[in-house]
Amino acid sequence: MSVFGNYSNYYDLLYQDKDYAAEANHVDQVLQRCLPGAQSILELGCGTGAHAVHLIQKGYDIHGLDVSQTMLARAEKNKANLDPALSRHLSFSIGDMRDVRLKKTYDAVIALFHVISYLPKNNDIQAVLSTVKSHLKPGGIFLFDCWYGPAVLTEKPEIREKEFEDDRFKIIRKAEPKMIANANSVEVKYQLLAEDKTNGRVEKIEESHRMRYLFKPEIELFFNTAGIQIVDFFEWMTGREPGFDTWSACFVGSVSG
């Protein structure tokens, strides 16, 4: 189900301005509020491990799962740069979050940066919730953020173009969204022009990412069917009640103890 092809080679540069430290702090606060003392975490769709690197510094033991070998290779490089005393609390493996079974349970399962919105079909979401439940200890919690339907329909996505640059690469990314009305999703076509400043070579990448926007009543239904109960629901990073301007909503579910 991976949608990140060559795009993943430039992932860290494209999101270099993302405040992973603040987001990890937000996750920590939610986890400790909803499950005080939580320590072990399974992260679904961990990408290059940026959130995990900050979370282990808060005392968590984390196993990151991703379907992209390229992403995981970068995650391992990021891990290698850590102090060994920290890195021993972090591990990664490749796998599809819809059917992976690690034969281990955790205090919490998390899926950040709209990972769940990359699941276009109902049976995909149901499969992931089955994975979540099979990896949670009794009383454990599941935290994820997603594109929130009321905002997507109120403030429809627009064509965006942005430039990114570091010591080696200069990238121009264009994102062209298309609403798919009866699938509750947005097809985002990405075009990247990546110039390698060391030799002048330019790589052109075109990828299409389908993002599903979700609503609270359907999450409640998915959770109830999976035997998970919503224990918290708020706007990602602000904590306020989600509304028509909330593009990213966060759901926290718990399995019975």
C-alpha cells in the first residue's frame, strides 16, 4: 500500500520545517493524560522515524513499522546518529499495517501525520484496527490524526507550489488536488523537480497520493465494530474542539481492560 516511491528519497528535506519535537511533546502529553505511565509504543507508518527519535528522549520504548524500505533505511540512519543509550530503546521493521502481527503487545499504538487518511477503503481501516487491537495491552490506547471531513469540505484543497533547499538539493514541488465526491477522498498529484546542485542533474518525479477525509460518526462506528472506545477527540496540536476549520483531527481510542 506504499504510495511513496522516489518521493521518499527527498522526504526529510520536504518536511524539514515540520516541528517534530513539538508534535512528539503533544503526543506525550496526550498519552500520559489518557494512560498515565504508558511506556511502550508501536508506531504505524513511522516513515523516517522523526517522531520516534523525539519520543524515546521522553522515556518511551518504540518499535516503528513502515511498508517502505527506503523510509526505513533513512530511519535506521537517523537512529545511528543517536547516543547508544537512547538508540537501544528504538527499533524498526518493515510490514503492512493492515496485516502485520509482531507477537508483542504495547501500551499504545500511534499513527501520525495522517497515516490513516492513506487508507481509502473501509476494509483497509477495519484491517488496521484489527492490527491495533491485537498489539494493545488491556487498557491500551490508540492515537491517530487524520484529515477531518468538515474542514476539507469547507476549505477545499487548492493547488500549491513550494520550494525546498539544502546544501545539496533544490526542489520545486507542485501539489494538484482533485476532490472525489463519492469516495470521501482527495487525489493529490505531486510533481517534483529535484536539482542536484553538485552536478546540475534534475530528477522529475510524479506521484499520486489519495487522501481520505474522515468524520467523527464513522470513526465511532469503526471503533465500535473493532471493540475500541473513543476516549478523546480534539484538534491536532491545539487540543480545541474540532470545527469547520480543523484540517487535522486527533482521535484517541481505548480497548477494555
